[in-house]
Amino acid sequence: MADNIKVLVDEETQAINYRKKWPIVMLICLMISVPVIVYLSSKASYSMRQSSRIFDEQAEDLNYEKRKTDGLLQQLLPVDIIAKLKSGEQPSPRL
């Protein structure tokens, strides 16, 4: 009977020791993964800000070129023909 009790106590002690390891393992995993996640988030955020800045610069350049093109068109063609061309219509020829 004493041997059975000793075996049961040993088994329970091993089970308790096994259960005590899981919180430590989880804590170690968190300590390793959180800085990695923070670093990757930071890099992604920086990359998105850079892409946004480049997009804004390209949009500004495109708007400048559009204004320049519109100015040249207004110097070459009448306003009503420009409006038709912009709307996709074919202007009728004039003499």
C-alpha cells in the first residue's frame, strides 16, 4: 500500500511540475515574440509612411503637369472644343 501511495505521489508531483513549466514557457515565448512583432510593425508603418509620401509627391507632380497641359490646350484651342475633348466627344471640324 505504501508503494502505491508513493507511486501516486510521484505521479502527482511530476504532473504539478509539468503544469508549472507551461506558464514559464508561455512567458518566454511572449518575451521573444513581442519585440519581434513591435519591430515588424514599426518597419511596416515606416514603409507605409514612405509610400504615402511618394504617392503624394507623384500626385502633386501629376496635377502640376495637368495644369500645364490644360494651359497649353487653352492657348491652342477654343474652350468649347476643349470641353468636348475632355468629355470624350468628337468635336465637329470648323473653318
